[in-house]
Amino acid sequence: MSAFDNKKVYSSVRWEEVERRSFDASEIAQVERAKVTRGDYGLNCCFFMKGGGEIFFPFSKASVVVEGSEIDIRELDYIILEREGKRIERVEPK
């Protein structure tokens, strides 16, 4: 039995950025405030919505942010990455 027999094989295909944009006026209007929080896999941006509730977006690996800090949504880019037909979303300071 090989040490590799029961291990998950991860794709060597890199994530490709397919979209990068600022949040638009209607998206900004929905957000009361945003804060950097820690999640299971790194830092997230927690958007506290004016209508109630919270929405989380992971920060990109290139992001330099401080956990617990407030962040202005107008200073963030919204990013979509794609690999092998799968899409993920990230945010990143401009």
C-alpha cells in the first residue's frame, strides 16, 4: 500500500481571474458597514447588511488587512476566479 493511495489529489491548474470590479452604487447602498473577520480558511470581509444579516466574502491571498478593522466597501475590488468550470468570489483592497 502506498502512502498516496487514499489521499485527495488537488488540481495543479491555477485559478484564473475572470472578473475584477468595484462594488457598484446599488451594492454599496445595501451595506451598513464592513469588517475584517477570521474564518476557517483565513480572513473574510463581513458585510453587515442594512436589511439585516451578514454576508461574508473571503479576502484574496494578496490582501493585506488587519483582523478586526473596519473597511470601506468603496476601497474593495470584487473578484471572480475560475478553474475547471468552478467559480469562487474574493475581495481585495484596491
